[in-house]
Amino acid sequence: MSKVNSKFTWSNPLATVDTVTIYLEEEAYVVPAGVTVAAALLGHDDDHFCQSAADREKRAPYCLMGVCFECLVEINGIKNCQACLEPVLEGMRVKRQHVLMDEKK
């Protein structure tokens, strides 16, 4: 896995020693072990995790401590996981959480 698309500072020896591979929307990302899913995604993605059910605006982590629920994702098939509270684990599968409304309306 190339580290070119990463926002992490890979020159730090500690960041390269312990890493795990997670999958966001089926694309593999190598991230430092021990960080949260939110931190890992912010380091590699376009900074949005889900959409607002009200206005379909892109949402991303806000408080990073489990209070605001702006970072809800699906982890290993389980919806409504707060990415800021979940540590990354090897092989973890993460999907953006899209609006839960009838698209026909």
C-alpha cells in the first residue's frame, strides 16, 4: 500500500512501526494502530462520513468525543457507529452512512 495518499506524517518512526489495514468503501488504507476510525478516515478521505437526513449535507466529525453524532458510519455491517469512539482494528470494514430516508420522496 502506498503512503502517498495519506495525510499522516509518515516520517515519524512510531507511525510506521505499528499499523493496521482498514477498508473504507472496499478501498484499503494503512493507518497507525491505536487511532480512532474518525482519525484514520480524516487522514485519508475527503473529510465527510455521512449525510444529514434533513438536508443531505455532508457531515464529518465535529466534537471527536462522542457527543455530537456527526461521525456515524457503518463498521463491519453495524450501522450508527460513532467513528470517534471506535479504535481501528486490522481488517475493519467501514462504510459511509448515507441518509436513512425514502429516496422516492
